[in-house]
Amino acid sequence: MSKSYEIVIDSLKEKIELIISRYEFLLSENMALAERLRQSESKLEVSNNRIKELEQRIDNLQLIGAFKASYGDVREAKQNIGKIVREIDRCISLLGD
């Protein structure tokens, strides 16, 4: 009878060791994935900031383009300024709501 208990105990020991081994593997894999996620989130934040910066530059260049006018483009420049003023007024009215 003690022989059969030894077999059962040895089998349980092997299963416990296997479970511990799998747990340690999954724990290390989880830590590696958490680090990759952190790095990806950091890269995403940098990319989003860069996008915002570039969008601001585009807006600034468009605004500069609206104010650039040769002698013959004065009327067009006035229209562009009028559009910009209306857009500003619209934004101000939205802020007031």
C-alpha cells in the first residue's frame, strides 16, 4: 500500500512542478508583454504629440497663406480674412454655449 501512495505522491509532485514551471513562464511572459505595452503607449503618445504639432504648423501655414497677397490679390486676401474672422466668431459663440 505504501508503494501506491508513493506513486500518487510522486505524480502529484510532478504535476505541481509542472504547474509552477508554467506559472513562472506565464509570469515572465506577462511582464514582457506589459513592458511592450508600456513602450507602445509611449510611442503612441509621442506620435500623437507630433501629429498635433504638425497640424498646428499646417494651420499656421494656411493662415500665413491667407495673409500673403500680391497687389492683385488684395480682394481675395480680404475675403480670406473675412472667412477667418467668421470662423473665429463661430468658435467664440460655441465657447459661450
